[in-house]
Amino acid sequence: MVRPQFPVALTGKEHLNENTIELQFQFINNEAFSFRAGQFVQLLFDYEGEGYKRSYSIANSPELFEQTRTLHIAISFVEGGVASAFFSHVGVGAQMSLLGPFGVLTLPEKLSGRLVLVGTGTGIAPYRSMMPKLTHYATVSTPVTIIMGGRYQHELIYLAEFEKLAQTHTNIDYRMCLSREKSINLQQGEYSGYVQQQFKQLDLNSAADMIYLCGNPNMVDDAALELKGMQFSSKQVRREKYVYSGH
């Protein structure tokens, strides 16, 4: 199925940390665009006379999008990357095209067990899009565990929003896995090491629990291998890798 191209304008640009920005787009012709939480879009842009296409997860919920008609996208800069060079300098008002939505990192209406959402870097963005759905799960007593991975706490994005979500709902557990942080505060949900090291601490049920993996390809592969060893089938694990295009 061929997806239509939508002309969009950059209406906002905000630094989430020293290496990550959030871009906000609005549809120029107010087209009837819609998406499901967890999906991604592709941005088409021109840089130094050539056309490029890059994929990014949507970071705001469908409910918020319907209210504001603004799409939020989180982008981490990569040294030498074309998209990094373009989006680090592009100004508000710039126009480009958008394709989508795409992706299967979406949530079911009902869950028979626990939902575990694992993300590194901007791989946490699709879970931010899911927040209204996660709140609904909380009201029907479905346990949810959100595991974010990074080297240091200051590199994590949307941290305060996930912390508030966990503080508001007792059956939502939010964990930060920090591989290089010297000082770890367990009372604030901080753990030393990598996200996949948390699985054996969660008392997971491979017959009922659903695991979502999003972010760095190495993390996704390592986590999937760990889950396979714990008897999780491919139907219980959904994956989306953020692969750098190399140019």
C-alpha cells in the first residue's frame, strides 16, 4: 500500500538534552492524518542539493495530536550524520514532507499478563506516545514495567513524565538502567548495568507477558536473545531497531 506524502512545517524545536532535540510539526494543509501510539513516520528533506529520508518514532499521543494537530518527534544527533547536520541547523518555519504512519510497535486492547516496555535513547519516544493507553491499563490493574537504558541519567529523555506516571499508578514500575553512572539511587528506580539484565529480576511469565524493545540495534538483539533463553516466543516480543543509515 502506497502511503501519501504530507507537507508539514516545523513549528517548534526544543532541546531535551545536549544531544537530543524534539521537533514539532504541523500539517500545512490540515490533512486527515492519524496514527496509533507506538508508530513512526518518515521525514523527507533536502540537504546540500540531495534528497534524504529518515524514520522517527512519534513522541506524543494520538489524543494530544487530535487536540493540537502537532506531531512531536525526538531526534538524537549522530556525528557525521546528514539528518543530524540538517536538523541541528534548520529553523522554525522550514517545510518538508512526511510519510506514514508505519510500524507494528502498537498496543493490544487487552493483555493477559504484564507489559514490559524497554527503550534506549530516543527508543523511549514511542512509549511516551502510549501514556494514555498505559494509564488505561493501570485502571484495569494490568501491571506495566518501563525500562529505560542509557549511560548517564542526564542523557535520558522525558524522564520526569515517566516518573510522574509511575508515582501516580502503583502498578506502573519505571526503571532506569545506567551503564556508566557512578552513583546509583535504588529508591529512585536507578539500576547499574543494561536493560536486559532486569528481565530475571521481574519474575516474567513467558506464556502471558508482552515485551516491547525499541532503540539501539545491539540492545534489541541482546535483549531478544536473553528473552529467547527465558522461553519467550516471537509472538510475545515486539521489536523496533533504530539503525543509523551510515551517511
